[in-house]
Amino acid sequence: MLKVLRKMELDTSIGVIMLRGSGSNFCAGGDQTVRGSTGYANTSDPDEPPRLRILEVHAAIKLCPKPVIALVRGYSVGGGHVLHMVCDLTLADRTAVFGQVGPRMGSFDGGYGVSRLVGLVGQKKAREVWWLCRYYGASEAERMGLVNKVVGGEDPTEWAVVNEGVRWASRILTCSPTAVACIKASCNAEEDGGMGRMQMAGLATRMYYMTEEGREGKEAFLEKREPEWGKVKSSKL
């Protein structure tokens, strides 16, 4: 998933990313086999230190300048619940079920699993979700603020939420990609502190490098001369 996300981020023909489950469920939770005597069992590369790789997926979704929309059918619980929350938007049909189950099996997500949930539903409700380990239906999740919209009737087809996702994505694609990316970074800055501000700073620096002033600084350095700031068009701050 991480490789696909990074590939989509670099593909200029893609403006919005939609994430859905391969079967009747979005994601029923994290792979418990990654738990080992060293905390995490490294099952892919013995030369790398053990780590929980899904956290890299969370970071990739947050840092990707393109909107990521979760399309939820069936169960979105445990690690799957965290995954949909990390996405920028969540659309669900009426088969969707949400909740955290980790504490009942000696597991938890103290990163986005807690901080993102608190941001979405508030402190009291977040504690309830984590400590009671209940399941929440689509309508209740929408009322709580976990879901942007519930689509389809009582027995929706598997394409109901996909079609709605396409409609939302099409609407987003009418907007300026740079504006969309900056808004996402700004939201992250409010929620994530240092990481969000880093993303905002990276976007600002990138746009500056594309100005005449930015190009003059680079060219002067490469040509081993003093920059001629007075000769370039510079925006007034």
C-alpha cells in the first residue's frame, strides 16, 4: 500500500486518491502476527529494525498533497478504523461498522488512533470508543463526526459508495490543485503541530523556488556571483 500511495502521489494524472477494501469489508484490523518478542516481528527484511509499518502508511496519507478519500463498506475496526480516520474524507454505506477493539486483545494505537479520534469526536467520546470497544453503525458514526456522508439505502450495492466517491472526487478536481494541497497542509498544521507545519513550509518553499527571486538565488550560487536582487521581480510582502 505504501508503494502504491507514493506512486499515486507522483503521478500528475491523479488528483484524488480513493481507498477501499478488496472484499466486503474496508479493513477488519491490524495483522496481529507482527507482534513478536522484540515488540514488532520483522517479516519482510531481516536487515531492518522491527517497526510497525502501517505507521508509515499513515504518514504517507497525511503528507500526500492530494486528498485521500476512504470508501467504507462493512467493518472498519481496530487498525482499519484508524486507517479511515487518517484519510482526509470518509464516505460510507449503511453496511459500515466502526470501532476500536485493540484494548480487548492487549493492543492500542496511541498515535493517530487517539489524536485523530479526539479531533473528530472530542475527548469524552474518544475515551468511550477506546475503553468500551463498542461497534458503531454508519448513521451513528456520521452523527459523531467520524463520517462525512452515509450513502445508499438499507441494502446498498457495493458500488453505491464508490459512485459517491467519484462524485466527490470530481467536485474536488474542479479546484486548484495547489489550493487543495495548501488547505490540506494547513489542516494538518492545526492538528499535527510540527509535522503539519513542516508540510506547510515545504509547500511554501517549493512555490518560492518557482519565482524569479528564487531562481536568481540559485543561478547566482551556481554561477559563483552575488545575487542581483534589484533586477528581479519580487512580490511585496
